[in-house]
Amino acid sequence: MSSNTINAIAFSTILWTLCYKMFRRIFPTKSPEYNCRLATVIHGGTTAIVGLNQCFLNENPFHHPNWVTTNLQSGLLIFSLGYFIYDLCWCCYYKTETGLMIVHHVFSIVALKSILWKGYSGGQTSCCLGFMEVTNPFLQLRWLLRYEGYHSTMLFTAVEIFFFTLFFIVRVLIGTYILLNVLFEEKNDTDFKLGIAFFYVISMMFVFRISKYVVKNYGPTGRFWKSRIERPSHNVL
């Protein structure tokens, strides 16, 4: 990895830190996590748009893992790498996240740094980033609605259900498709195959946690249906 790339990663990390500081100044009465999640929305939305665009090149990038990483792809990887470094530091300082999320961040940093160092496979990595982050803005919107006291509204329920549905589609269906493409493509390095498999396992652990929540809240005896029964009707016929 060149010194210019290392400097770019450092610059990206500093920019994300300044972005968080800016939100702290704009919303001084909000909690640190509130302002951190606003920065996360920017990262998730930008990464999803740029990353997904790399999934639809002239040919499927998963069939050409030896393609040289383009400047746009390198920029996206540096953009995300700086974010994950900043967010990992933030999570460790405030101790708000689970061990699973910390592992996810650490491995993301290692994986992105490895792809930058190799100089190829940037296309499929950018595509994976795009799919992984496409659900993130909806996760943050769900949290922000809860923070602002809208957790009992139909808007919150609609956002929550949409997020869960999209998460399952991306992580289970599309994630499995990507995993199989990578594992059965002989041109992929062994470390790349192991990395994708590891991310898939982490995704399935998140899916398992969300599934428990869905069953608990939206199952036949879940809180959602109880609240519908207990809540008096305001319809005037």
C-alpha cells in the first residue's frame, strides 16, 4: 500500500470525525449516539449508491475478480475504511455496541485494507459494500424515530417492517447468491473466499437476532398484536 493511500485513509478518518463533531455542534442537545447515527446515514446512503452502481458494470464483477481496482472503487473503499476506523473508535469509547458489531467493524477494516493493498477485486468488493449498506439508512431512521418518541406510531412500524424485510432479502437471498459466486469462482483468492464466508456468517448472526425480535414482537402473541387489541379505536363511522 502506497504512502498516498495511507494518507488518504487517515484523511478520510479525520473527515468522518469532523463530520461527527459538526453534528454535535448543530445538535448540541442531542445525545452523542444521535449525532453519530446521522454520520452513519451519510456513509450508508453514499456507499449504497456508489457501491450498487459497481454491481451493474458491462459484465458481472464477480466473474472477473482479477479486474484492477479503479480510482472510483479505491475512493469508495477509502471512504468506507475511514468511516469504520472512526466508528470503531467511537463505539469503543462510548461502549454502545455488542461484541458482534465490534468484530464486524474490525474485520471490515482488515478486509478493506487488504483489497486496497492487493489492487484488484475492487469491483466485487464495492458491490458487496453497496448491498451491505443499502439497509443501513433505514436502520438509522428506525432508531431516530424511536429516539424522538415515535415508537408507537404506524410510521415507525412501517419503517421497521420495511427494514427487516429488506435486510432478509439482502443478507439471506442476495448474500447467499454472492457467497456462491465467490466460492465457485476459481480466480478468487483463498483469503477473499474466506473473507466473504466470514462476513456471511456474521450476517446470519444478525439475521438470527432480528428473527428473534420479529417473532417476539410480530408473532401471533407478539407485542404488536397486543397493542392493537389494547388500543381503543378512534374511527368514527
